[in-house]
Amino acid sequence: MKYTEKTLTKACRAGQRHSVWLLYGAETYLVERWAKLLMGEESGADPFNTQRLDGKSPDLEALWDAVQAMPFFAEEKRVLLDGLEASSLSGEDLKSFETLLEELPDTTTLIITAKDPGFGTSAGGKKIVKLVEKLGGAAELGSRSAGDLEQFLQQAAREQGCTLDSATARYLLQICPSEMQILQNELDKVCSYAGSGTITRRHIDAVAIPKIEARTFDLQKFILAGDAGGALRLLADLFQLREDPVAILAALSMSFCDLYRAKCVRIAGGSRENLMADFGYRSEFRARKAYEESARHSISRLRRIVLMLCDCDRLLKSTAVDTKLRLEQLTVELAVLCREGRS
């Protein structure tokens, strides 16, 4: 049977049992959380009747022994095959694996996790998914929507004695990576810093580590304002955090491409909604910021900036230059260009 997180929640509440479960998908946090729930770790699992095995290079003989062993003074034994990789089972291994799953005793529940985001799309992964869907339950646990992540953060804050309103939760989502484990870690730091009570943006800015896209958005603002000094200081901060210059350039290029697209849409008489539809934007925040900012800049200057960014990207990827130095030089050149355009 095939499950989503929503249907998996309903099934577990209804007491649905399968001899084998497969948990996979892009959101590792959810894969690990559901593995704990199915193993009974959050409700006090019996250590004598739970067993973990490494799935990266599975020993099928050890797995067979584990699942065939009778529970110790209990009705059920639970076995976790953790971190199965699609390439770890050859053709012969896959046949043996199928036999193992078909012959699972009624007293055993086997829980398999796959933490590679591409597991469900690889050839081997697809075979394993279909196999488990036929014999048990397979749940794909992908990224949650922005609204669900907002509720996740608010609930997590309440559990730590803090209050996080919707606007502040959305701010945290804007500046931090959307992976749930990273969000949980960043929220833990913010809650520890805030102590208790209401979490504010000041608390988040003080301790949360912004994703590179958020920092390069600030870098773009310095450049567009012609503030070379501010831009270089921010670059120095990013280098101190060991951010890759090529990755910084890629994120900066994306920000300016957003502006250029938005300006083209404006010139054509389009709206922000046209920008989102025509270029496939999923982030309303990103499209709105680009559309609003594009009104302040000429199409010719934005085109020139994009070309300069492309030239720098080609240089960094094809020659043995000092990537940090060249990125600093480009930053100053862009800031000077924008300052001249304001005068």
C-alpha cells in the first residue's frame, strides 16, 4: 500500500499494521521521526524486542536472523533497517530480499528507512518501493508546505515554553533553509536565547544562521545602493562562515536574474502574478520582492549586471583564479556601476 504523511498518520491512529514499512523521501527529519514512532521509541519501546541494523551495506543473513527471531516475552518484535541505499542490493540480493519480506513472521514488523533524496526515482529504489507497496506499506515523506512548516515551528516553540507568532515564524522560514531538522536546530537556539515568552525578529537575527540565499539578498541590496563597503563586509562574513565563493555567486546571480525577469514583465505591462506564472515561481516572497525592487532600476543596467555575473561565473569555473578575490572585485565593480547610475 502507498502512503503520504497524511494517510500514514490516519492509518497509525487507526492501528493499521503491516509486516514491513518503507519510509523514504526528501525530508530526512520526517523519515527519522516516523521511524521512531513505528519502532515505538516515543512510547517506551521494549529494548529486548527492538533491533537496529545498518542499511547502507545490508547483511541479508543478519537481517534474516533478526526478523525470524521470536520476540522475548512479547507479542511482537520490531526491526529497523536504517538508511537503505538503492544501489546496495544487486539483482540476486533483491530476489533474496523479496523472499525475506514474503516470509516475515506475524510476530515481526520490519521498518526500512531510505534517506537518499533520490531513492524513489532511482531504478533500484523504484523496485524496492513497488516491492514494499505490494507486501506492506511504503510512505514517501517529502517537503512540507510553507503553512505546515509555520505550524511546525509554532508547535515546537510552544513545547519549549515560547510563543512564536505567524509573522515571525514566516521570517524564520525566509532566512533559514527549509529542511525540518535545520529549522528545528535553529529554533532550539532561538528559544534558548529568548529564554521564554515571545520570540522576536531580534532573537532570530542574534543567533540563527541564515541560508546563503537570504544573505545574498542583503548583498544585493548593498550593491544596488552602491555601498561597496557594506557589500565587502558582508562578503567577509560569508567567507568567515566558509561559504563557497562559487555558491555565493550562484545565489547572487539568481537574485539579479529575478530582478531582470521582473523588469521584463513590468515593461510588458504584466503583474506580479504574471511573473510567478510565466517563470514558475513557487515562492511568493521572492517574486514580490523582485517585482517591487525592479521598478527602481533600468533594464539596461540590470542586463549589464547579469552579463557581468555570467562572465565571472565562467571565469571562476574555467580558470585557476583566486575565487574570493575575483568575487570581491566583481562586488566592487557592480556597486560602482549602481552608484554611477544613481548620480
